[in-house]
Amino acid sequence: MTNDKRNAIKEALVDTSIGTCISIPLNFFLASMAITLAWSATEITFYFTAFFFVLAVIRKVYIRLHFARKQSDEIKNNT
């Protein structure tokens, strides 16, 4: 397996793991809030999807920047 593939798999695992750790407690909180506010299934679907989409994009940007910086540092150190 090439180094690029290993790095891509590592980044995907880190991103997915962080996303899971964030989403489990957040989902519990949002579900509790939705029950308290008596949201309909349509409202829950819309708000949860929108919220988790925005959160995923923000998370992905920061994780991609982290790995890009790390790869850049490795290239600098190897030259």
C-alpha cells in the first residue's frame, strides 16, 4: 500500500472517529431538545440534517488543514 493511501485511510479514520465522538452526545442533546419542543418528524429531520451538515463541513475543513500542515512539515523535513 502506498504512503498516500495510508495517509488517506488514516485521515478518514480520524475524521470519522472525531465525527462520531461529537455526534453521539450532540444527537442526544438535540433529540432531548426536539422532544421538549414537540417538533414534528419533518422539523427534526430538517434541523438535524442542517445542523450536522454544517458541523461536518467545519470539522472536515479543520481536519484537512491539520493533515495538510502535517504532510507539508514532513516534506520540508525530508528535503
